[in-house]
Amino acid sequence: MGDLQQELKDLLAFVFFLGLVPAGLRHVWLLCCVSPFLLGTAVCSQKPQLGDAQLATNNPTLTTVSLEKPFCMFDSSLYPNRSYTIYLYVMKESASAMSSLVTDDSNKPLGSTFQQTSRGQLRPYNAAFFDVPDCAVPPRLADVRSFVHASYVLKQYLFRVGDDGTCLYDPNFLGVCNPPLAPDTTYRFKYVLVDNSEGMVKDQTLWSDPIKTRRAKLPMKIDTCVLVFLLLTGFLASVQSFSDTK
């Protein structure tokens, strides 16, 4: 009973404090602080980060974002002789903070697809899952300079969100899909640790800072002086060619 009373006290304190938070900041505060409280699961203090600019050039692109994989983020939640998987969730920055949960009432990971969530507009969608990166043997970033090892190292170190266009246009595709992101749109990302034998969420990162995809550039306008110069050059070349034929 004591634990329940403490939880109720904490909840009342939260409701009181929320009334003191400026309306313009509530969305951010709820997203960063309240979701872990409601989840009741361990939440590590780290968050997904953009890949190193020296390795992931032109990042983000119009439709992709390359993130560092969660090396050593969940070490305290891993137990020997257990099998785990990392789930990656994506949602648009404009999504409701109270809809940012990625587990159901039984603490199992949600399997929401990008179609069901209007591409992350309504709530997070599961974009991918992969094995827990080996913290004991991280990729040697120096090997990126080697043509032989570069592709392997980048694949081990980075995960590219928005890199699968095939599932987007396949009406019969029912699996986890990592479709292209929308240009000029702000997203947040979250890594979740799932115990494979129980199918339960054991840990998760905070939501990433807002990350915006690039905006499509309009065709470059040719400067009037440059255009005149090009036309004049072409005209002179034609005159010279005509003179040479005489």
C-alpha cells in the first residue's frame, strides 16, 4: 500500500507541476520527462545521435537520417544467457507528446507501422529492429579509410533511417518497414531494448533531439550576366566557324 500511496503522491505532484509549466513548453517537457514515468520501465539517460559527420556525409539527406547505433547504451540492462533485440521507433516532431509511448499495457513493444500512424504523424512507428551492438568489440572507425573494410564498418556503426523504398509501394508487405522520410520534416527517434524470450521491453533511450531532413532546392537561377556571356561566346564561336569554312 505504501508504494501505491507514493505513486499517487508523485502523480499529484506531477499534475500540480504541469499547471506551472508554460503552455508553449509542455509538449517538450511531456515528451522528455513524462513518457518514462508512465512507462514504468527502465529508461537510460542517453538518446540517439546523428552519425559522425566524417563518416556520414550529407546527413541528413532529403529522405534519410543516419544514426549512430546504440553501442554500450544498454549495458546495465543486459543479462548473461539472454537474447535481446533493438527496436527503432520514429515519429514526427508534430506528433502528440502523450502519444509517444512505444509499449502496450503489458510492457510489450508496439508494432505500429508507418501506414497505421500516418508516417509518424499520429504516434511512433517501428522502423527497424537489429541485434544489440557488441560493446566489447566496437567497429574500428579508422578502418573506414580502408576500401576493403569501409562498407562493413559503416554498416556496423550506423543505421540509416528511411533507406527502404520497396516496402512503401508493396501493398502486400506486412513486415517492419523503413520507408523514406519526408523532406523538410522534423523527426525524433528512440531505441528500445527487447528481451526476445519474454517479448518485453527492458530498457529504452530518451527520444532524440529534433532532427530535420533537408529541403529540396529549387533549380538554380542563371545570372543575367552569365547568360549573356554564354550567348555571346556561342555567337562568336559560330562566327569563327563560319569564317573558317570560307
